[in-house]
Amino acid sequence: MVTTIDRQWVARHLLLLEAPIPEAVSSALGRLLADTVAIAAYARRHQVGGTQMDSTLAQPASPGCSVWGASLRTDPARAALLNGTAAEALDFQEVLINPRNNGHAAVVIIPAILALAEHHGVVGERLLRALWIAFAANISLAEALGRGHRSAQAGFRTTSLIAPVAAALGCSALLDDDLDRVCHGTAIAASSLSAGLLSALSPKVGSYSQDKDLAVGFSAQHAVQSVLLAQAGATGPTAFLTGEHGWLASFGFDTAQVDFLSSNPLTKSLDSFAIKPYPACFGCQTAIRLALELRQQVPAGQVVSIVVQVNDGSARSLSTRVIENDLAARFSLPYVVASAFVRGRAALEDFEGEALVDESVLAFMSRVHIQASAEMDQQQARSGGFPAALRVHALTGEVVELAYDGPYAALDRGGRDGLLQGKLQALCDAPLLARLQAVLDAPSRAERLFGVGA
């Protein structure tokens, strides 16, 4: 096979199969594993979003791979689809914080790699290294692609473009050391993507439909199928990322920068995948924290108006005031801020059932005003994060303001881990919580997640 930038990119990541695993990498992978499985299991138990269709693709107690949160089994590709769909359903998943790009990765990578690992019995450090390879690859792909695929009129889902390619590389590395076969598996994934679109999340359209969840599931399934086909002898193009009509040329628009594919995977910090503290879109996270803190100074009954300043993209995409289902609520800055002020919390139950028609919250939304901020745009360009500022006007005439550069501002590792523990306790029953804690304590034993069911 001809040596290309693409082949070199794959080869550099395969070197992680032999590199010492840093403690920071191991710990980050443990957190991502626990977070992803907990979210998926909760979503399926509560039949949220795309999880409502599980029975069409899996059967109770049949042989095969685990379907998280249910007593179902199926083949590895369908398990990846179902678990990826469930991991996305609450919009409670991680997000990459990077100046070049944002997007979800764990919702595709973890369902795909765990399904193949369970099917083939791959355990221990090999499994952990495959995950490391995939997450490191996701970062360099995100940096190379930029944000052009979801700007102007384009609306490709970042997760659908990047994560299945990274997952295919990780899945290939899980099963094989052969560079040619790993390249083919990754190339097939990149060249035959199920490229999800963002149309359901447009406030102008307002469907907030289940294709959002299913697109992630399809991406995880696609990664598994691409790798299995390559293992059976199927081939893909040599310049699948950088060549004419390749991945970057097709999806990079005016923001692609191929040089990022030459970076060293060892330099990629997996801590850049931020775990959400609240069950809503990441663009809402900082505003929720601000609302909860400012509520302590100005109770909901004393609020005249609230001005929420965020970056321009969030101001446009998170502006809906029509709350017809849980997904619309999770993607609405007016709703999440109103809910936090009225209820004094941001809990799972605030985005479910009767909470979505609570007149006290819906009426309070009229007091919440969203503003695009050029300063927030500049901050996001520098850090890749989601800064926000809230200004509350009280009946007394007092005006109180607060701003953070992200939901974890001023929190150390201990503070973040405390939030994760609270999140896992809210999502899990006792047996699952114990299993996830064991993985947090020893990420190299990720096979403890095999067989996770109801």
C-alpha cells in the first residue's frame, strides 16, 4: 500500500498499542466509560428518545452482546447501534472542548469498541488501548476538520463525521496489529459515512425528533461493520482523509487544515472531553450553573428579567421557546434558565413528563432574553469552551451579574469528580453503580461492563 499522510496518521496511533498508558489517560477513560454506560442505561430504562424501538433489533435473553439497560442481546453491530442511540438520548453526554471544534465522541466510540470487545473476548490493556487510540484520533480529526461543516447553510452533525472514523480506527486496533487491515477498516468507515444532519435541531423547524439519537447509533454501527468487513478482506481508498474527493475535501469546507493530522497522539489530552453536569445541551451548561447561583441572590419571585449572553451560534441554535418534548427542552436556553430559577435545580426529572408543561416554568420563560455576544464568540474561539453571562434585574431595582467561561469554572479535579459521582448516583441503580465504580477505580478492567443489562 502506498505511503500517504493517511497511512502515517493510522500508524502513529497504532504506536499507542505499545506505549505506557499515562494515569491521566486511564482515569479519563474510566470516567468516559462510566458516564456513557450510565446515561444509556437510564435512557433505555425510561424509554427516552430512540430507545423506544429496541425490540425491533434485539431479543430478550438471546445470545450476543449486551444492550445496556435492558435484558436484550444482539450482534455487535446492532448492539453498537442500540447503545449509541441510548447514550445520546438524554443529551447528557460528554463533549470535546477544543478551539478548532466541538462534538461528541464517547457515544459512538464506547458502544462500538465495547460491543466488539465483548463479542471477541478482548479484555484488559488491549481494550483500554483501543479506546485511547480512538479518543486521541477523534481529537486530531476534529482539529483537522474545523467547524465549516455546520456553518452557513451546511448542517452535518460533527459526531457523525468524526467519531465513526475514530471508532473504526479504535475497533481495528482492538482486533488487529496489521497496518494494512487497520487502514482499510478506517478508510471504509470514512468513505461510506452515515452523515447525520442537524435539521431536527433547528429552532425554525422545531421537530426535535429521534433521528438525533439514531444518527449516533448508526455511526457506532457503521464503525463496527466497516471493521468487520475489512477483517474479512474488504478494502478502502489509500487517501481516504486527505485525497481528492476524500473526507477533508468533502466535509472540511473552508476550515479544513490537514497539518493537524501530523500531530503526535501522545500529546492529545483526553481531559478535553468534558462530562456534562446537567442533562441538557452543552451550550446550556454554563447558563444553568449561573442561574442556580444567581437564584440564591434573587429568588424567582423577585425577578423582572434575565439577560443571557452566549456566543452567536448558541444564541441562534438554543433559542426555541416551543417545548413540545424533552429534546426541545434540553436545547432551549429560555427553558433551562427558567427551570433552574423556578425549581432551584437542574435534574433529570425537570426534562421529563409533566415537568415540560409546568406553567410556572413556561410563564417564567418570557422573562428570559437571549443575546449573542461578540465577546463570547472571541472567548470560544480561544478556548473552544462555552462561556456565558447572566444579568438579573430584580423588583428592587438591583441588577446582579455573573459570568463563567464554562460550567466547571474554578472547580478542581476533586470538584469535577464530585459532580460525576452525583450524576452517576442519579442515573444508576445500586448494582450498576457498583459496577461503574469498579471501572472508575480500575479502568484497565473495562470488561466488567460486558453483560450490563437491566
